[in-house]
Amino acid sequence: MPVAIVPNEQVLGAGAGFVLNPAPNVVLYQDMIRMGPNPNMYELINPSMRIDVVATGGCPLPAVPELITGITIKPGHGHPTPGGAGCSVATMIDIAPEPVPNIPEMLMARGFSEPYMEYGSIASPPVPALSLPSPLIGYISEKYFYDAEFIYATYYDPYADVIPDTFPIQKQNRMTAISLLNGKRSRLFSEFDSGLDQVTDAMFGTGAPIPLNVITDESELITNLTGVQNTYGNDYLRDVIPETSFWVKFKPSFIKTMIFYYTVVVTHTCPPFVTTFLGQMTVHNGWTPFANRLAYYIDNQVGFLEAPV
């Protein structure tokens, strides 16, 4: 191989592969720094991380040295068109009833995009060694920790006139489940035989998925009871507040770790002129922001709604 990644404390390399292991840094929306070996969701990637590349040989003509002219990192595996997955589920927490599958939206061909991550690039006059500073700028969000589930109840004024059976379900006393996989689905209370504590997302059947490309973390911030700023979560969740009499279920993602995939592209002066390295970074779920925003959603339950017309 005409060029090689030089391993350091935050970039582990071997042959044509590498692993990103950024040093701990600030984790947004909580007041505790990361303790484990892998970055957390919402952790700003440490700007001290760098990718070092060195030329290891010469061109076919011995008098012509191998020199490096640029380094770029991008999501997915492959060049010039990345393929495969941008990320995949690695492990689940112990209490998860079963593993969750990877979903098509995680594939590069299906539009994988981490909205809060930027990817570095550097160009240089030909040099025997080159470093790409801060290859990743930003953080991993909740977007692909997709298996969170929410169920809420909608009750209308019990002292008002009886709601006609001919009214659509959107105007009846009901429970509604929301998940990214199955979208928003409602059922009448009369359809449930079990108590509220036994209701699960699976009881609502399947629906149209909520496209991940429209799921972003709300840019506005709320302050929880401890004074730590936090996000609202996702717009699809925030939008149901006006019809939420009370929350029945507010389940976080049970995904423990995810793997995000990257390609480092090195350009150099000798054939093949472009060398690629395939790598990955493991990201640990962080449940603190999710737990902190629960108080906000409970505080904004609306109780009985006015009778529908």
C-alpha cells in the first residue's frame, strides 16, 4: 500500500482499516462527562482527534518519491460513491425483549444522513506526511436510535354530550401509539381488554413509517427541573401535545450501541493516485436527555379536551 494511516490514541489503524475513538468531550444536554470508552450520543467529537497519513514508498521509477496531496473523510464505505450502511445497530440493553433490526434508512443508497455531523477534508502541496485535523465536527443525534415508543390517551369532557358513534376516531376517546417504524396509529378505548399498564405498541398494528429524513432534534431548548438545557426531542412528538390528555408510555430507545461507518480517501502522486481506508466509530446511547425531557411532556399534558364538534 503506497500510503498508510499512522495510529494514534484516538485513531486506531491496521492495514486498510481504522477505528475512531475520540477522547472524552462535552456531552450536550447533561452535566456529566462521558465515562466509557466510546463517544455518547450528543457528545461533541473532540477537536483534538486527527488522522495522520504517511507515504510508505515511491513510484515505479525509484527516483520519484510518493507524496500525499489530500485527505478526506466521508460517511459510509466506498469511493467515489459510498455504499453499504451509514450506521448499524450493534448491541441492545439487557432489558430489551429482542434485538431491533437495521432499517433501510440506514443505508447510504436510501439517504443516510446524520444531520449534526460535518466531515473534514484537507488539500496540500505534495508532502511525505499529512494530517487531517478534526475529521468529524459535531455530534451523533438520536435520529437513528429509532426504536423509542410513545403511547398517549385522549379524553374528551365527560360531562359534555355523548360523542356520536359516527364521529371519526380522531374525535373519539382513544389511545394513540407513535413510533418511527409504524408512524401514528389510534384505537378506541373500547377495543382494549387489558389495563393501561399492559398496553404495548404492537397492539396498534402497523402504519406508515415516519421518514427519518424529516426527524430532527428541535433547535429550541427547554430547561428541566435541574436547570440543564435539553431538546424537545422530535417534532413528531412535540406536535401531539395539544391532544395528549396523559401519557401512557414514554419508552426510550433500547439500542445500547450503534456503529457508524466512514471512508478515508487519500490522494497522492503515484499510482493508483487514490487510496481508501474503511473505518468505523462506536457510539453509546445516552438516556439522560430523554429522561430529562420527560418532565416537560408530563407537565404539558392537557387533561380533558373540549367536546368535539
